[in-house]
Amino acid sequence: GITNRPAGTEWDVSLDYLSDRGFGYGTYFGYDRPDFLGVSGPTRGMLDAWFIKDDGLDNLGLTRRALLPERTQRGRVFWNHRQQLPRNYTLTAELGWISDYNFLEQYYEREWDQNKDQTTGLELKQTFDNQSWSIRATGQLNDFFTQTEWLPRLDHFLLGQSLFGNRLTWFEHSQASYARMRPAEPPTNPAQRALWTPLPWDAAVTGERLVTRQEVDYPFQLGPIKIVPYRSEEHTSELQSH
């Protein structure tokens, strides 16, 4: 209903009443524009937020029926954003906050089943020729998901670099980071907690991580068949503290 709304934007507001659950409300804002907040560069993104005062019970399938939610005020805020900047830079951002353990699975089941885990972080990446580098930082907002926080993480990729007159091909990925692994907290609902088991490698550890992976290929044609013998090595150095 806004007159002369910005081109490439869509904004919806929703008011919902679910007879078995309660009153819900939310908003969706999507954008696909040639700039963002005065910074030029093709930009796409969306913000989706929805909340409900929930008086019902969660039904999540066998062994998890009629579960009392961990809180009555429930909801989520999800935002993703990507902008192409000059000199082949790309800025990517994501915010994913969920109120409680079961909310997304109960109200956004398709998203829960098919999409990646929602994270909160920022990444700046540049590509040039057959190389790219990026720096990212992430943080854990939802303590019921195991997540590694990168504070920050630097990556470099090299793809298909010719060596010795195209006789060999070199691939490389190197990473330097300071990481903090945040294991998930158990659910507070007794029925779910009885079924919850942490993975054996989940541990609250923090430290530096240095990794490099190098691969050299020797492709050659053998009649109608292309053969690619290769040698690949990975070296990792980690300094962790509990």
C-alpha cells in the first residue's frame, strides 16, 4: 500500500489465527535491486519474521507427539543477503534466530527438512582468474544446534593452475582460522531429553586451525579414454583448549 515503493522490493505483513495454537503475526520483505543502502552493486535478499503466542502442543511424529513447547512466546527471524561489489567482491550475510528447540520443525517443516542449518555470520569474498579468497565470521545464536563459530576464518582457493606447459594441473585450498565449537544444549522437555544423545565428537573446544590441501594432477589421453593420475596431500595444525 506504499505509494512509489522502491523498485525491486516486496513487503507483506501477516496476521494469523490458528484455532488450536493461538494468534500469530509476522512480516516478509524481499528485495532484488541494483544497490543497497546507497552502495552500488546487484543485491538480492529477504527478511522473514513470524511469531505466535502458542497455547497448543507440538506434534513432530512418532515418539514426539503432544509435546509441551519450551515457551509460549515463539517465533523466528531469518535474513539472508548477497551483494556483488566492484572488483569482483561479494558480500554475503545471514541471520538465523529461532526461539526454541522445536519451533522450526513444527511451523516450517519443509525448511527444516530441506534447507541448510540457519547460521548467523558475514563473509567477504573476492574472485580473480582461477583464484578466490574469503574472510568470514560467524556466531551461535541458537544454543540447541551444535555450531562452530569462526572468529574469524580466512580461506584461499586455487583451481586448475597449469604447470610445466599444461603437463600438470595444480589445485589448492588453504585455511587459517580461530574456531570455537559450541555443542548443543539438551532439550528441556523430559520426553525429548530422554531420546537426546550428544554425538561423541561434540566438545567445547577453542583454538587456532591451520589447514592446507594440495593436489597435482597429470592428465593424459589414452586412446578414447582420459586418464588423470593425481597426488593429494593435506596438512592440518590445530591448537585447542577446552
